[in-house]
Amino acid sequence: MLQHEQQFFQRILLLLFLATFSTIVCVFTVLHYVHAPILLACAIAAIIVGIGYFLAYLAVRKARERLQENIRASVDKIVNFTDALNASNGALSPSLESDKNDVPSLQRAHEAVRKLAAKPHQDLQEMKRLERMRSEFLGNVSHELRTPIFAIQGFLETLLDGALEDESVRRNFVERAYSNTLRLNALLTDLINISRIESGEMRLSFRYFPLLPLVEEIVANMSVAHEHLNVTLHIESRIDADLEVFGDRDRLAQVLTNLLDNGMKYNVQNGSVTVIMEIVRDGKGVEEVRVSVRDTGIGIPQEHHGRVFERFYRVDKARSRSVGGTGLGLAIVKHILEAHKSAMYIESKGGSGTTMSFTLKRGE
């Protein structure tokens, strides 16, 4: 019991003693003095006041004990939880709960500790996720670099071992080695691009520019570069020739180039790829320009739609390598479109061709 409580209790006992003593004196003198009833009434009133003080003291003391018990329980919760958290090196899932008896300030302390405990737990999970991504990325990069390097090494070793003098195979081996150097260069270029995009080093220059001339330029270049694939390119324009869109012209050219490249490489013999431009309205009724690249190729099964934009993900690994894909083209497309506050939409089924589309802000 605290010192001030002891003093308070002693004063109440003294008051009750004096009141009781006065009552006894009045009882013995009531027969001898006329004014004794008045003294008796005063003594009884003193007893009642003393009893009231005593009952108030008991109520305050009980409330204080209950408050102290709640405080101790709340502090024990916090101490036990933090001890468990420290023992688990941050791996413990925060589960500190407060009840209705907790003091409001301690409830706030509970919440603060819970948030404090949740942050290292969340940071630890994020670090593990990033570590997995880093390991997967390094493994994929190592594999992709190793393949063309080993191929070049094999062709050169064969030439040095005597095939250099054989005219029937010399040119073939040199051409194959050169083809793998081109693949290696494309892979390194895509790695640099996606690294710059994800790190924020690649700055985009947004402005209004006419869309149709850009599409015509890219289609003409791709037709010449992939003439050997026997795939025809078409433009289906449903917009005005001078209609402008808002974005980074060079990066959007990279998006269209990657989409057309995929559409041609993963097509069928004598197939086609069509670029479609049209005006659409978004959910708020605002007009946008939708650009779609539709091919007659092998298609993408539904179960792969959510993953085709991941780095190094391939639906058909064998065919991807045979046509020289790096596995980074669609990942780069995704990042560039996200920077334009746009997204890529896929319509495809296995064996029935693919349509990939995105929207751009229309000029005034």
C-alpha cells in the first residue's frame, strides 16, 4: 500500500474513533443533561460522514488496484511480445492483441508496437522476395549468355581444328558464329535497356507526334529486315493521317518494333501481321487511340497470358531460341507502356493467332 493511502486510511480511522467515542459519551450523559440529544445527533452525523469517507476510500482503492493490474498486464504483453520478436530475429508474425480493459494510452502503445514489429517482418519478406528474383535473374542471364558464347566457341574451335581449310564448311561455320554474335549483342542490348528502365536511368521525352508516319516507317523497316520469314505486314488505319498521340516517340517505336518482331517470328509460313489504329473511349468516355498488332501465328495458350511479360519467360523455349529471341522483349514493352500509364492487353488462344493492343493519349 502506498504511503499516502496509509495516511488517508489512518485519518479515516481516527475520525471514526472520535465519532464513536463521542456517541458513547453522549449515551452515558443523556440521562443527566437536557442538551445531550443534540450532542448525540452530532456524533451520529460524524459517524455517518466517517463511514462515507471509508466507503469512498475502499472504492478508490479498488479502482486503483484494477488500474494497476491492467497496466501490469498490458506492459507484460508488450514485454513478452518484444522478447518473442527479438528471439525470432524478426520472423515472428505480429499478433499482439489488446482487449477492452486496456488503458487507451496503452492501446496506442499496443498499436505502435504492432506496427513497429510488422515493419521488419514485411521488410524481411520483401528482402527474401528480391533475393529470389535476383537469383532467378542471374541464373537466367547466365544461361542466356552461355548459349551463344558456347556456340561461337564451338564453331571457332572446329575451324581451328582443320575446318578452316575446308571451303564446304568454312563459310557455313563463320556465318553461324556471326549469327550467334548478333544474338549475343541483342541480348546485351535488351539487358542494358531493361536495367536502365527499371533503375529509372532511362528518361522518357513526352510530346505530341503524328502516329501514322511512325507506324509506316517501322512497318517498312521490318518488312525489309524480315523478308526471309515470308510474313507480310499490313497497316489498317482508322484514324486521320495527321492525328497525334502523346508519348515518347522513340520508346513507342521500340514497343511497336518488339511486337512486330514477335508477330513475324512466331507466325506460320506465308502468314501476316496487321497493325490496327482506331479511336476508342475509356471508362470515363475520354477518347484514346488504340494500337493493336494482330498476327496469324501459333497463338498463346490462356494459361501463359499472365506470364508472357516476365523476364526470360518463354511459351515455347525451343522455338524462341531457334528464332533468336532474348526473352526480354515483352518485359521491355511492359515497362515502357507503364511509363505511359498504359497497359498491354492480349487476345489469343493456342493455334489461332494473337492480338496485342495498348492505348495512347490522343492529341487535341
